[in-house]
Amino acid sequence: MNQHTYLVVMAGGIGSRFWPFSRTNHPKQFHDVLGVGRSMLQLTVDRFAGICPPENVFVVTNRDYRELVHQHLPALPADQILGEPIGRNTAPCIAYASYCIAKRDPQAVIVVTPADHAVLREDEFRHIISQAVDVARTHEVLITLGIQPSRPDTGYGYIQFIDDDTSGLPSGLKKVKTFTEKPNLELAEMFLRSGDFLWNSGLFVWRADVIVQAFHQYLSDIAEVFDEGEAQLGTAQEEAFITEAYSRCRNISIDYGIMEKADNVFVLPADFGWSDLGTWDSLHRMGRRDENNNVIDGDAILYDTTGCVIKTPSERLVV
């Protein structure tokens, strides 16, 4: 485990597609979605044990959820729970965390992950992440993890890659050619047949200085905001600065703002039993199904029921 490896968990979403289980005041990342006794946020941080030192974990969330983060991760220092005043998509979120980490450790390698993913084969996951971290530490690259697609899913973004033997990088890494956001079924089927498309996992690995430089080059307006207030990060003035900063930041994703434009973007193909648990359908695919194709978490008596997800509190019975 390298002391310069950092984890950034993006945990500010409201999980509207998981309604009514996920509510604005208690979104899905704070729930035990998989029925294993750990919330999605806790499972996400657990997954990086052995990769990232516990003291190098940062969580970016809505300010309204900071106390929930503390309840789920009580060992996490308060100054490593970064509260956003409003949602501005992933680019400002990543800029906030990256500037904080770069100020603390100029040699940092950062892994960025959403808080709502499920991974079945965690040993393979750690191997892939460690490989990406090692490459990012010694190369000025922006790495994203691409998942081998198993079906023409219209709910995921896709990454097209090309083989580039001239990059000087380990053979597993592929040069990114295009990003496509949530295609229609016909296009998704074509992507699956082509063999050179991967699902966009939303997992990223890069050095702190490399991503900050990318902000300067491709999202200079956001970089300018954080450059001006960098001295206030980690001080009593941070919250006031971030409130003002977010009022000046546009709503833009890291994919659209940087990854689709930069020429040093590489994808590492992976297959570790991944799912973005964004919808009830995704939970149904991940869950253990009974003989009637139902996924049951709780006490339930079923009659003439097929293909459903039943999730109830333990103290209640559903008929």
C-alpha cells in the first residue's frame, strides 16, 4: 500500500431512480441495498482496503448528508468529508477533491469512484485498480476503467478503444477513441457486436497534478475558480469559499468536460462482476433470484408473483 494513494468517493446523489427506497433525505448510498449489513458507501470504502490508506479517504457529498457520512464512516475525519452546497455534476466535484488532495500531497495518485457500485469479485477489482494506480504514478495519463459488456444495455455509457502500441504503456491499457452516452438499443447492439466498446464505469485513476493540469487545459473556468481559493482549502474559510465557488461553476460532467477532449485518456478493460446499482432493474440482475425470478430481501409471502424485487424492513411482513 502506497502512502501517496488517495480515494475520492462521490456520494452526493439523491438516487431518484431507486424511489421509494431511496429518498432525498436518505438516498441509496446510505442504505444496505444488497442486504449484507453494510451500506453502499461502507462497501465502497471497504473495497479499497489494502489499496488506499484509511487516512487518505475523501468523500464528496451534499452538505445535507455530511452527518450521514459521519454515521456510516465514523473514523473519517470531518475535514475529509467535503460538502457541496449544490450539485454541479462530476467535474466541480472532482475539482474540489483534487485541489484539496494536491495541496496536501503533490505526489498523490487519486482513484475516483461513485458510491453506488457493486462488485462481485473484489480480489480481481483490487488487482485492476492497483495496476491502474501503478501506471498513473509514473505516466501523465488519465485512466478510466471500462467494463466488458455482457448485453446491449441502454442505461450505461460506452467507451470505444483502439490498440495503440506506440504509447509505451502496459499492454492492457487501450487508447480511448470515443465516449457515447446511453445509446438506443440498436446502437448498443452494434457496440456489443463490434468488440471494441466497453461500458463506462465512472471509475477514474490519475495523478493529482495531471488532473489539475487537465482542468487548466479543458475546463479553465473551473480551474480559475479553484486556483483563486486554493489557499482557503483546509482552513476555516473553506466552506465560505466553496459556497461562492460553486455559484460560479457550471454544471458539467468530467466525461464531457475533460475525458472526451484530452489526448492522454486510456481505458483499462476489466471484468470483476461490476454493476452500477442505479435502478431496481440493476438490483434484480445482481440479486439472488428464486424459482419465480424474484429477488427477496425481507419477510414476504408471495402469490402468483414473478420477476419482482421485494425489499422490506425486517420488522414488517409483506403479502
